[in-house]
Amino acid sequence: MESLIEDIILNYSYTALYGLTFGYFITLYFGVGSLFLFVCKVLEGRGILNKIKPITVSKDQITFEIRHSVKSIVIFGFSIIPIVFLIRKGVIELLPNTWSNILIGIVILSLWNEVHFYLVHRLMHQKFMMRHVHFVHHKSRIPTVYSVFSFHWVEALLLSTVPVTIAPFIPFSIIAIFIYPLISILLNFAGHCNYRFGSGKGKGWKLFGTHHNEHHSRGRQNYGFALHLLDKIFSRHNK
């Protein structure tokens, strides 16, 4: 595995790297997304999950979401290129793929993504960006698992820069960088699936799906990704 990863990073063409990355995100979106939705429906049948908005989403909305998500994945495919380029130039240092390095790397990337997403999301809600860019994502008034990548290409480009904006400054295991999109999309599915645990009332993780669902329906507040921390810190500016 180590030699294969090293071979891919050092020797594969950028065209091949793009193809692998595009295929990876397509698999995450359609493969993991379908499995995630199936599990939600099973848990709903057992009374563990409940719909946040008990409204059937139209086929036209799903088609719209898938079409724009595929466009976003075309953009995401390019995200590997600057990372590998900087690795080959020695700007990005890679750590050994030990379990501790992988785990710590995923945690750091997750925390950085909270900051990165919050900043990009607040930018998206400025009048010009909302009118010309972010409106695409907010076409999904009731989000679905298929809306996770439903972006204007400009927003997709900005959101794809999470690893490359931190990896030159903090060394990571390449496996952590590879696994992070899986962690990210699982959290994204949870925030867009229109399901919640129980009534969605209470504190902490029980409100996870509710926060972002409310953001889609109201178009304001709850700008964070998975954690609600930055929204709480800057709550006076979210109104």
C-alpha cells in the first residue's frame, strides 16, 4: 500500500490523478450517498430517526441537485493537482502513515474545515454572492443527500481548497488527506438528509441535522459545517 501511494503521488500524470480523484468523489456521492439514505430509511422505520420536514421532495429538485453536484465533482477532481504539485516540489511534507498520524490528521483537517467552511459560507451570504453564486445551493429549500454538492462552480472551487490551504503549513499523512473527504461527506449527508434523532430538541448531537436544515429553509443563521461553535461565538453577527 505504501509503495502504491508513493508511486501514485510521484509518478502518475496529472490527468490520471484527476481521473482518480473524480472517480473517488463520484463514488462517495452516489455510492456512499445511496447507502447513507438507505440506512436513514431503515432507522426511520425503527423509530430511531424522524423526518425534520415531512414533505416529499420533487423529482425535479433531485435532478437539479444531481446535475449541479456532478458539475461540482468535476471541479473537485482538480483539488488533488496543487497538492501533488506541492508535494513533488517539497513544499508539502508528508508524515508516515501511522495510525496516530492518520487520526490526528483527520481531526486537524476536520477542525480546519469548520473554520474554512464558516468563512466561505459567510462570504456566500453576502448580497452579490448570494444572488449570483450561493442561490444554487439554496434552491434546495428542503435539503436531501443529493444536495450536498449542489453548488455553483465558484462555490465548489472555494470549498475544494480545504487541504491545500493548510497542508503547506502542517504536515499530514497522505492517508489522512485521502480519508478526509469520506469523513466530510458523511457529516455533509447528516446535515442535508432531512433526518434527525428523536424530536431534534435538546442539546448537542441531537440537533445536528436540524441546524443545517433550518439554514436551508430560512436562508440565514447556522453557518457552520458540523459544529455549532463558530455560530455561537459570532452569533451577534449572524442575525
